[in-house]
Amino acid sequence: SRAASYVKAGHWAVVLGGSEGIGEAWAFQLAHLDMNLLLVARRLKPLEDVKEALLKVKPNIQVDLVTQDLAMLNESRMAEMLEGREVRLLIHNAAHVGAKGRFLDADLGSSMSSVDVN
């Protein structure tokens, strides 16, 4: 299939929100395709745990980690993260939950952070 020819072993996949849940599941599925992974999330420890588990299953792949609050991600930081990698796939699985409660009572900055990430 065309998709199978596009995603090949040794290429890079970026998984935003790759430290837990569905993002972690994506990381394992992509690892089974022998893709190298750039996992991005806010907290380092969960990223390190996923990397360790991935390399136990697929020691032949590269797994790089980036701690980044996606609400603060800008173009130059993204370029820095991707430099030198042939990225073939982006999984955007991160989400930002802004203020809780009534939308009209929410802080505008928190709501805009949710828009930026989501």
C-alpha cells in the first residue's frame, strides 16, 4: 500500500503526548514498524519510562525525548526538535484542558492555551 511505502524502518515519527495513554500506544505501534521515535511531553520521568519499555521490546530503534509544554511551543523550537531527522509521521495526541467550569467565567489566557495546543 502507499502508506506502507511511505512509513519505513529507520524514518522518524514524532509523537506529541507520547508519555502515556493513546500517545504511548502509538509509540509502541510505530516501534513495531521499526520507526525511530521522537517522544514529546511535559514531564521527563514518564517519557523515560516509555523509552525504557520501548527499547526492551525494540532495541534496534532510536528513541529521543523532548520535554516541552506544547502551549509554549513555537516555530523555532519545533525546528530545533526536528533538525537532522527525516520525519515521516506526526502523531498529535496531546491535549490541553483549560479552565474548568463555565466557559464565560474562564480566564482568557487559559482558554487560548487550550486553543494553541488543541
